[in-house]
Amino acid sequence: MADIYGILKNYYGYTSFRKGQEEIINSLLSGRDTLAVMPTGAGKSLCYQIPALCMEGITLVISPLISLMQDQVRTLISMGIRGAYLNSSLTPRQMEKAISNAKSGMYKIIYVAPERLEMPSFIDFACSQNIPLIAVDEAHCISQWGHDFRPSYMQIADFIAKLPKRPVLAAFTATATKMVKYDIINNLHLREPFSMSLGFDRENLYFGLYNPIDKNKFVLDYVKAHENQSGIIYCLTRRYVDELAKELQDNGINALPYHAGLEDSERSFNQNQFIYDKAKVIVATNAFGMGIDKPDVRYVLHYNMPANIEDYYQQAGRAGRDGEPSECILLYSGRDVRINEYLINKSEENEFLDAEEVKKHIEIKLEKLKLMTFYSTSKTTCLRKRILNYFGEVYIPPCNKCSYCMNLSEEQIKKVKVPAIDKELLEVLEKTRSQLAKRWGVPAYSVVNDRTLREMAIYRPKSEADMLKIYGIGQVKLQRYGKTFINAMKKYESE
């Protein structure tokens, strides 16, 4: 019997599972296909990583974005787990080396782009390996009627059929309506799957909806009031991104742009500046974030209204992945609707759909836009209730965490305070974390997260045994970072 609690503590530093995690892990370990609908921040990666550590052979994780793979592998390595990714960011020589390492048994988990599943060299490699588990991340991408359909996902079932032995399949998504769930099960050929839906509510998130006369002034005031916090600002167009980023820069804020119109090198540089906390704010189109697992994003601002509730909730959900209080603010204007209508009619091209299906697809998107507009102009209903009802979930307000239920003014939301704590000690611990991150070449959150730092500041562990009681500290992180943090706290107290 696999010791999943021992793995949880030693590698992840946790003593208990979050809701649904243990059931999903046990389902996969029993050999049953599984479909898990989990809200962002619910810990889905742990649900396939722990079974991967328990099973003989290599687990494949099919993931749509390069940045997600890089982030996940970086996090795995920081926990002492051997992982790798195979995608277009690798040179042919790097790819050859990674495959060679995989064949020698170096890796337990390999992240792979769906496009690579069609390549004969990868198929040959996969057929020569013991692959007990395949996890499909962002599984809603396989549905043509989902909000983020990717044709490459349609090749997954064909790839699995070519393997000498069918692995257990796990499909994960954070946003799936009933129709999308049906598509996932059918298109992946899941066999009598165990289905777990943890609901869509993110209790740590505050939802705000405002219609300011001057959006730029609102954003500038808000960012200044949250100057030490990481935040993402989403805009509908590249022009909005460039103009808003420049205005923030002109006002002394290190905000960087991110959109498909930038050179790959600039996009990658700006993304890493954000991940490594060298820039606190990123201004982006929806091209940014799907693969970003930065847990300490404290706010997501939408400068424009997105085209549908799925997109909005997925983007807003990049705030507070660590479970800490975070804010999702949508700034609405009537012009946003017209821009979205234009983009929907202009961009609807799909080689998998004929003319009649394209027409139907446009109608569906316009209907979703209408529902998003209803949400954005809502003045009589709890915002959380509107979102959850859309996903088929019953919710009884008040939530006391949205602008309708709390009736907060624009000025009040700009001044939300954080709980009192020994700020000087917390600053010492943050500085220590930054130094460790630089030394190990990882983002600060890969060393320890914000909650772990706060618990250190509160309980002030003086020994390695005390450190193991802190949330997020397992054996690997204790060995790597424990003494450095303990010494920093001892030095602080002596001074």
C-alpha cells in the first residue's frame, strides 16, 4: 500500500490533503480513469504527482503551454522530484539528451506538449517505456464547444491507442460546463471514469465590479495602493496593453507588457521578471497566464470585460492560488462589448468546422458574450452567485466577498488592509527567501510560499524539528533551506 501521507509530508510539507485530493489519488492508484473538475488553486497537480511517485515507470503529463511545463518542472525539482519537459523550447540536442535521460530512468514525470504526440520519434520512445499514468491538464481544450478549444488535443486518444499497454487516464480542468465534461469523457475515451467535481467557488477571492469614469486613474491608484504585491492586469487588445504599461511606467511603476505581438525573447524576459518578482505587475492580453503557476498573485484586474464567463473566471483565478485572500476586479465599459463582438466575428476560423458549424460557433460565442455582459452590468445580485450559477452550481448569498454584498466603494477597495504581523521579521524572512531563490536559481515562491513565511514569523521555529511543524516544510525543503531561515530568525532576535 502506497504511503501517500508520507509522500505528502516529505515532498510537499503538508500533513493533510485538501478536499477531494485523497479520493482522486486513490482512484488513480486503484487503476481507474478519473475526471476531476477542480477550481484553480485546489492543488490538482498534486493529484497526479503523488500517484506518479507511487507507480513504477514514467508518468506523462500533457499540457498546452510551454510556460506551465517549465514552471511545474522547476517546482518539482525544488522538492527533490526528478521531472522534465519536452516541447519546442528545447534544441534538438537538448531534446535528444532529455529522451536519453528518460530512457535511463532518470525522470518520474515528463511534461509534454500535445503536438509532440504526433511525432514518430516520440511515439517510438513512448512505446518503449512503461507508462502507467497519463494526466491531461486543461482537459477542456479537447472540447470544440469549450472556451479554449485546441485541435492538437484531438490527437491524444490516437496516441494512447498506439501504446502497447493502455495507461490509467486522468483528466483535469478548472472550468467545464456539463457539455464540456461530456466531450472530455467521449473524446479521451475514458472508461467508466471516477468523476469528482469540487465545485467552482474560490472562497479566498474577492470579486469587484466597477464602471469608473477614468479606468487609467482607477488602475494607477489601485496599483499604487498595492505596490508590494504581485498583480496581473488583463486588456483586450495589444494597443491597450502597450498604452497602459507605458502609463504605469511613466508613474514610477515597474509594469511590463505581454502579448503575442512582442518578440519571443521579450515575452520570455518579461514573464520571468514577473515570476522572479523583479517586476510586480504584468499588463497582458489573454496570451498570458494559462501556464503561470505563480501562487502569490494578490490581484487580477480586468481593464476590459472578457468575451465570456469561462475566460473571466480562469483569468481571475490566477489570483490567490496559494489560498490567501486576493482580489479580482473587473472594470466595465460599453465599448468592451463592441470590441468583443468585433473580435468574435473576425477571428472565427477553424479547419475542423465547416461553414455551418462556424456560424453556429459564432452564435454560441455571442450568446456567451451576452451572459458576460449581464454579469458585468449586474447591480442587484451577488457576483459570486452569478458566476457559480453559470457553472450549474447552487449558491445562496450573501458571500460577503464581492462588491455587491459588501457594497464597497471604489475608494474603499483601493485601501484594503492586510492582517497585522511583525513586519520587520517578515521583511527579514522575505529577504532571506530572495537570497535562497537567487542561490538555487528558482522563483521565490518555489523556496517557500507566503503562508509559510507568515507561520515562521508567528511561531519562530528554533530547531529543525520545529521547522517541520511549519506549513509547507517537508524533508527536502528542510534540508535545503531550514538552517538558513532558522539562523536568520536567531540573528533578528539577537539584534
